[in-house]
Amino acid sequence: MTAQGSRGGGAVYKLPMLTCVLAAISVGWNTYAKLDKACVLYGTSATALTQRVCSTSSVTYPTSRTWYHSVALGNLSAATTYHYRIDSSNTTTQRFLSPRTAGDKTPFAMNAIIDLGVYGKDGYTIAMDASKRDTIPGIPPSLNHTTIARLARTAGDYEFIIHPGDLAYADNWILNIGNLFDGANAFQAILEQFYGQLAPVSGRKPYMASPGNHEAACQEIPNLTGLCPEGQKNFTDFMNRFGGVMPTAFPSTSESVIGRILANKARMLAKPPFWYSFEYGMVHVTMINTETDFANAPDQPGGAAGLNGGPFGLPGQQLAFLEADLASVDRTVTPWLVVAGHRPWYTTGGDGGGCRPCQEAFEGLLYKYGVDLAVFGHIHNSQRFMPVLNGKADPAGMNNPKAPMYIVAGGAGNIEGLSAVVSRPQFTAFAYAKDFSYATIRFLDANRLQVDFTRSSTGELLDRSTLYKSHSERFVKQ
């Protein structure tokens, strides 16, 4: 996404961020100077970058200190290693694996990384150590003991990342008293630093994002977002960074006319980067917005969080998208269906507990259309639950349940530290809050999905589970 460098004259780059856009890869990056033309060279050999694509769009917003650029790399062969370089004299050549075609049953893994912020040499915060809050690092970190470092070291183990909400934690600039009289610049500086730190990962792996509460405004004090400067209200940075590079909804490859019609309806109702979907190999992934655009949404005007965000669609648009999108999934093409959002409704507690309005809006649809796995964050630890509906465990357990399996992967690490495990609902299978951690979701075949939780600092496997689903119905409706 971003390609930051030291400030000063000229446009200075670091590594960009990649995202999947249908059968293409989008490359996005930031510069400290506006560009008349932003170009990327790419090809199947590092020594023969024979294709070139350019954009004349150079996007910024009030208070931003950078301009954002993005281009889509097309004409890609599926599941093929490509090399690319931003067309500038001071950039390096990087590589990526192009997206797998929908229906490809080759096993692969994706990572769920949520609630991730700026880190320093020691991981920035460890076990809720508030003494680290005044140490936003000013030099490149050593990449020790952090989730980002683990993701960089294990890049060959997964093919893309989903990040449903809370990136950078720029709104926590207020926790450093030294920022008190320069909050606008502090907010931007944290964003610049975070995306620079993330670049060794996001410049190589597609990074698919949706919003969380920390994207809403310049600070998280309820009902005071009106005091934020222009450009730091209403998810502005999030929209500018991700709005042009997230897909709308997948182009159905189903042989069913009904499936294709529903997929086209979902595409028209999609509102990236807030809600959208994509298909990759044997999985259909739907990203939702748990912050705004449904009844009693916490971040919208009048919502419990008081963050005055949205709406971003017409009344009912997000839920209409979700229903059409989930109903369109042809399990003979993509047997696995995953939904990811920020706020969970099943949780071991902490930070205000589960989101009841989210449950009321989304849970029925997830069950109705046979979602296999639901991925959330917001609570800063790792949690796994047995398949559950309306607070009751599915009697089938992990052996062909009708209810979705739920996980929380919010322990990646940020300035606010970790959330204690307060309670354990009877359907809790795993909960961990001792150190930073994240989830890897492995699609083993059309019937077996494996979820691993890993301790970031050591690579230790904390928990492993396998979900079996028969996927005998082409279009699920329960």
C-alpha cells in the first residue's frame, strides 16, 4: 500500500502494498511529492520486466503529507511468480505470486492479521506494558519479536493476508503527551511509519483490508470527532489508501445462471473498501463493515462508540450485498466460504465484550448461507470457538456442522497491549493472551480446513484445529 521514504525534496519510495483485484494484482504506494505519472514495470523474470502500466491519478487529502498512487497489473497467468518494480531510479525489484483461479483445489494458506499497529524493537507493547506508550520509535526497528517480523520470515508459508480492521492505531497519537500540540502531524507520522514497517510483507503478499474502529477518526473519544481536522474524520485515510485497490465482488465462474445473477447483484451493491468479496482458489472471502451501515452500528452517528462515521451506502445496502453475495457462492467452484469483519459477537470478554448489534445484523445471514468460518478481531488476543448459533454450540462440533466456526485474531500487537481473557463461554475451544499471536487458515482440500494460532515472537504453535465440511450442496440455504 504505502511506499514511504525520508521526507524532503523529490519522491522517495519504499516497498508498496499488493492487493488482489479480480484476476489482477494492484500495486499501491505513497510518495512525499505529487507525481504526474505513476508507473510499474513487471514480468516473469527479474531481469526482463517487459510490461509497463501507468496511472495519472495522484490522490491526497487535507492533513496528509503524502500522495497515494495505484496501478493494476493485468495479463497475469494464474499462480505464477512475477517480478515488479516501481518505475523510479531508487526502487528495488520485488516479486509476488499471482492469484489462483477460482476453483483451483491446490492447498494453500492465508493469514488473519487484525489489530496491528506501529511496533518497535521490543514489539512496542508487551503484555499491556503501558510504559511503552511514549516510545513511538523514530528509527527503523530491528524486526525482532513482532508479528510483522514473523510474517516476513514465513512468507513462503502463506499466499495472502486478510486484515479486517484496526491498522496503525494513528488515532492513539494522543497517548504520547509530546504530541499534544501537533496532533495532526502525529496522526500522519504514525500512518507513514506503520505502512513503512509493513512494507516488507505487503510488498510481497496481497493485503486485503476492511475497516475497524481505529480507522474512524483522529481520536477515539466519543462524540468529539468534530474537533478532528479535515482529512482525519470519517475513515478518510482508510478510504484513500484502500478505496481504489479493493475489489467490488467476484465475477462468478459458476455454470448456474442464478449464481451469476446473484453475483452480479452483489457486485453492484458492493462498496469497497467497506464491504466486498473475492475468490481465490477454493475459497470465497467476504469482507464486511461492522462499524457502520446497519441498525445500531457502533461507529455511525448515534452509535454507541460515538465516532460519527458513515453511512457509506444506501439504507440496507450492506446487508443486501451480503445476502446476494453469500447466496451466489457455488460450492462446486469454491467449496469454502469465509466472512471477515472487525467486531466479534462471540468473545471471551474484555474491551466491552461482544457486539450485539453486529450479531443481530449478520449472524442470521451467516448461518442461512452456510458460512464455514467467521474471522474477527477487536479483542486483543486470540480465541477460537466451536461452531455456534445463537449462543449454542452446534451438536455436530467440528464434524460437518451447519453453524459457522468463529475465531478472533486480534492479538497481532499494538500500542494498547493485550486483552485479558475475562470469561470462557461453554463453546470456547481456545483463548490466549500472554503474547502477540495471529491465525493461519489452511485450506487442505475441499472438505478440510485447518486453523493454526502462532506466537509471533517464537513461532510456537499455540493451537491447531481441523474443520470438516461435506460441501455436498451446490448452493447452501438453511
